[in-house]
Amino acid sequence: MSAADLSLALLVIAVATWTIAARGLYPAVIGFIAYGLLLALIWVRLASIDIALTETAVGSGVSGTLLLRAAARHRGKVAIAAPASLTVKIVAALLSAAVSLAVALALLLPPGPAPSLAAAAIADMPRVGLGNPVTAVLVAYRAFDTWLEAVVLLLALVAIWSLARGPSWTGTPVIWGKAAATPPLTLLAQLLAPAGTMIGIYMFWVGADAPGGAFQGGAILAAMWLLPMMARLIRPPPIEDLWLRRSLIAGPAVFLAIGLAGFATADAFLAYPKFYAKPLIILIEAALTLSIAATLTMMVAGPQQESEAP
Amino acid sequence: MNVLRDLFTIVLVSAGAFFFLAGTLGLLRFPDTLSRLHALTKADNLGVGLVMLGLLPWAGGPAGALKLIAIWLLVQISGATIAQLIAQVVAQVVTQVVTQVVTRPEQADGASP
């Protein structure tokens, strides 16, 4: 471990401590975003570019934006909850330290050579026609996990929509900020959204052979859909919009359909038939990218308001 | 040739790092938001630009070099816009405080940007 790596690790711990100690909601959220970006640098140093990209796009970018929105909603209101008592804090700190210590011991002093399925995963990669082992594991060997992740994302959006006032599942999310966009934001949306959309699609496409994939590409596409919304160049779709609903379920639905077809074509759920694995995986990844982009966009856009309401 | 390339990279990346250091110092030491913003955008523009230039010979071909240049351009666009947006908020707050002081001087004691 070089001095640069050591200082990076210390910096992450310092920013994490600062985030916990921060008094205001905004400083804590900003600290969390910086923490995620620094963590991504550590993943780069560990040669895990896929995780670094996901941490930046989803862990820091999308989660950070969601937290910023939540903080903005609570600005000037009473505290969300009473501060925890000293006893609770000490118990929480001890439990966290115990978990960290256990994980560190397990990693640093393993009882034997760590079991690894890496060799088996790499050996089968030519059969699914992919060059990026991470993508191969996500859509082939652990397809069920990936499918469940896509479903969980959808459920989270349903939970956000159910937070809206009013009885019906219709209405349009209200974009935050001022009613009129400022010229710099308009310019940014006009310049960045086309370029960023291309980068998002590239990120999904390159995922087959290099770091990238549906989640990273989807997060970038979501940002590029939100930016023109914030600049008031386009309006968020009403949540009952049929095309929106189709985009939201496209990924999980295509994934499930191909998975079920696996019973007939390859003798197992979520198995791919020989010779058609690569095109089917690209189809699944494309549908997943679309769904993840739409879901993340609507999550950040927030609960809907009925059109009659002021 | 190789020595020349290494020297090129070392000089430019070091110069970029120097601008980042100067920008960070400015961010920490300058007295008000607009000056701090000025320091930060200089670091962004020159720092990223110089580091990018220094890394160009290592990009492994024209495609990689174009990607590096694209990253620099994207940082330029977003950095410049965000500086403008923050400056606009500062200008608004200042205008509000000045209006308060002009119209109701006795109530404006606690207000500051």
C-alpha cells in the first residue's frame, strides 16, 4: 500500500466521521456525496472499475440527489426526530465497530485460502459471449439477483408514489426549484443532455466487454432526463402515462419473459439457449437500462400532485 | 523520445496540480463567496486542462485522446454553469439584504448572506 493509498483511506474515514458529526442536514448530505466519490477512487485503486462507476453514479449521484431533495423538503421545519440519547449512540458505535472488526479479521486473517468462483465464472464467459466478467456474473450466473434488484427499484418508486396526498394514482411530479429556469441552467441542459444521453447509451453498450452496464448507463440517462426537467425545457410525465409505465416495467418484464422461456429452450429458469445467449443478454440489458433510467428519474422527481390541486 | 514524453507529462500534470493547490488555498482563505468561486473555477479550468494535456500521450490512440478531451469539455461546461448558478444565488441574497436594509433598516441587523 502506497502513501497515496493510505492517505486516501484516511481521508475516507475522516469524511465519514465528519458526515456523522455534521449538525445540519445539508452539510451531512454534501459530506455523504463527497464520501461516495472518494470511495469510488478507492474502488479504482482496487481495480474494480465497475463498482467505482456504480458507486459514483448510483451511490453518490442518485442517492445524493434524493437526499438533497429530502433535505430541501425539511428546510425550515422542525427536526425530523429527537436526537438519539448518549447510550443509544454508544451502543450503535460499539455495534458498528464490532461489525467492522469482524469483517476486517475475516478479510485479513482468513482461516484458509478464500473460496472463489472467479475461475469458474471466467471459464464460462465465452459461452455467453461477453468480455466483461462483471456483466457476465450479473446477467448470467446471478441473473436472479439482478432481476430482483430491478424489481426492488420498481417497488421503491411505488412506495414514493404512495406518499402523495390524495386517493388516486394519477398526477404529475412537481419539479423543485424556481418556477423559471435561469439562462446558465438552460444552456447546460441544451448542451449536456444530448451528449450525456449518448454517454449513457455508450455506457450500457460497452458494458458487454468493458466496465459499464445497465445500472451505470441508466443512472446517467436518468440525470440527462432530469436536467431538462429542472431547466423547465420539458415537463415530467404524469405517472399514469402509458409509455412511462411501459418503460418502467420493460426491464423486469423482458428479463422475466426470457428467464421463463429458459425452461423450454435451455432446461432451466433464467438459463440462455446456446448460440442466442449474447443477443438475449443485450436485449435484457437494453430493457433494464430503459427501466432503470425511467425509475430513477421518477424517484428523484418525487411524489405526484393531482392536476386539480394548486 | 520517451524521456521527452515523460518530461512533457511530468511538467504539465505538476502544473495542473499546482493550480488545484492554489484553487484549494483560495477556496479556504478567500473572504467571500464570489472570490472563493473565482478561485475554484480557475482550478477547474486550468488544473483539469493541464492534467488532461499531460495525460494525452498516454491515452493509447486517438479514440482514448478524444475521450480525455471530451471529459475536459464536460467538466468545463458543468463547472462554468455551476459557478454561474451559485453566483446568481449569492447575487439574489445580497439584493434581498440590501432591499431589507434600505426599506427597514432596524430589522435587518441579523440578516447576512
